Amino acid sequence: MDTTILLVDDDTELCESLTRLLAMDQIAVSSANSVSEGKAEISSKRYDLIVLDVMLPDGDGRKMLQKIREESDIPVIMLTARGDAGDRIAGLESGADDYIPKPFVAAELVARIRAVLRRRVGGRGSTLLTGDLKIEISTRRVLRDEEEIALTSAEFDILVALVRRSGECVTREELIQHVLGRPVGLFDRSIDNHISSLRRKLGSQAGGNERIRSIRSLGYCYTGHLRA
């Protein structure tokens, strides 16, 4: 199996069912039941994606996520027993690529994992140039005036989707369905949180112009011009 994910969760039944389901897609699963075990796994092996529970026996998964983000842009899907919007927003702003409230059907988590992994390897073309940005598809790097900007996997994919259609409105529904790879929820604000983070990290265009413009009730537009 070429793809390996790490599941950090103390629910052994979930770990076992997820391992069985993903094996059908030739995806191997390693399990860790605590923050300390998860950190040990990350330091000793290379993983393609991490599924991380918020509430672990020896610590807070969100703090572990912050440490991961200091060193890596590996995709991370957070799991939480807290279903409120504030908790999900906090997780996304901390760098999670997706956030799934418990309880959930294991097949839904598998579908989210597949979607994130497809985004990770599904880029077309080699480099996108727009204004002061250089976006390297194959290496998933973004540089502003040759200085690298650290983006999460979801932020990178959203930026690429917007830049490829520079000057056009890309609807929130398109971004959720085709970029994040999931159905649109009535109160799903995850795209808005990712956009907010992108704006903060990328700053304004040269001259102070807004880089990503909100189109009221529709979606978002990247205001720069894509260079050949």
C-alpha cells in the first residue's frame, strides 16, 4: 500500500473499522490512542494524512494540530464530540483541512479522507503565476515575491481553484463540492473560514488592492490576472 494515514483516537472500534474500510482502497492505517503516541508516530514515519480527535486521554488534539502546523502542511482532518459552530471554526482556523463532528458514519469519514487525498495529488499543470504570487502545483508551494507562504492543504486547493478562474465568481457551493469534496450543508461556513485565513496569510495585492473579493450571497473572486 503506497498511501498511509495516521488515526489519533482512543476509540479502538473506530480505528478497526476505518482500517478495514480503507484497506479496500489500498490505504494503510496506523493508529495512536493518545497525543504522546501520535507524536511518536509522526516523528518516526511519513504519513499522507492525519485524522486527529480533539479529546484525547493525555491532551487536546487542537494543541497537537498547532504543533503539526509549525512543522508541516500535511492534511489533517479533526474529529470532535463538540458539534457547535464555534468549535469547528476554531479548528479550521488552527489549520485543519476538515472538521467532522461525532457521531458520524464511518463511511462518511472514509469519503472525506478520499476527497482530501484526491485533492493532494490531483493538481494539473506545473506553475501558476499571478501578480506577486507563484503557485507550484507539483510541490504544492506558494511563493509571494519568492518568499514561501505556509498554507494548509485545503487553503492551497481553494487558492488554486480561485486563481485558475481569476476574475470570475467561484460559488461557495462549487468550492465545497469540488474542492473540499463534500455535499453542501445548510450552515457550512468552512469555506469562509479558509478564505479568511488565506486573506490573512497572503495579504493584499501590490498597490493595496483586495486579493480575494467576496461576491455577496454567491462566492468569491480572485482579483489578479493569471499570466501565461
